[in-house]
Amino acid sequence: QLQLVESGGGLVQAGGSLRLSCAASGGIFSLNAVRWYRQAPGKQRELVATITSGDSTNYADSVKGRFTISRDNAKNTVYLQMNSLKPEDTAVYYCQTLLYWGQGTQVTVSS
């Protein structure tokens, strides 16, 4: 069974950067699309970025130009590079593929 583990979250000042990682074990997810979602307190979970098996990418308008999703198939890992962070980016970030979700990693951006 595939397991996804996110890491890389933390506390950062506005304008700063973080890189999130989503490492897969128990399977290979290079053949499937992988998505990053986020959920802020009191809000619905929001799709942030998608990378397909062919490495096509899509982003929510709110992060376009600031976030970059990428994958390293040799490491079975997908990344989310987040630059120019804003307080409204504060949320728990989750990676997802097929029916599998990670446990989430907290990102907090202070103003």
C-alpha cells in the first residue's frame, strides 16, 4: 500500500520561502498525477498544484508565479517550492495521489 509522507513545513516570515517534500513508499507514483492541497483553519481544502505523469503542471491562481511543483522519480518524491510567501498561505499542506493522502505538514507565514 502506498504511503505518502510530507515534510518541510515550518514558520517563515512573509516574503520567505519553503520547500515541501512528499515522499512515497510502498509503491511508485511516477505513473500518476500528484497534487498538493492545503487547508486553512475554518476553510475548505483547496487544490494548490498538480503535476501529471508527463510532468505537466497546473496551479491555483492564488499561487501562480510563486509556487513550483516538481518531481524526482528516482527518489519517488514530489516537491512544492514556495516563494514570496504570504500570511494567507498559512495552512496545512497535503499531498495526494490516487486514493492516498499524506498526513500533512503545517506552513505558517507571519506578517
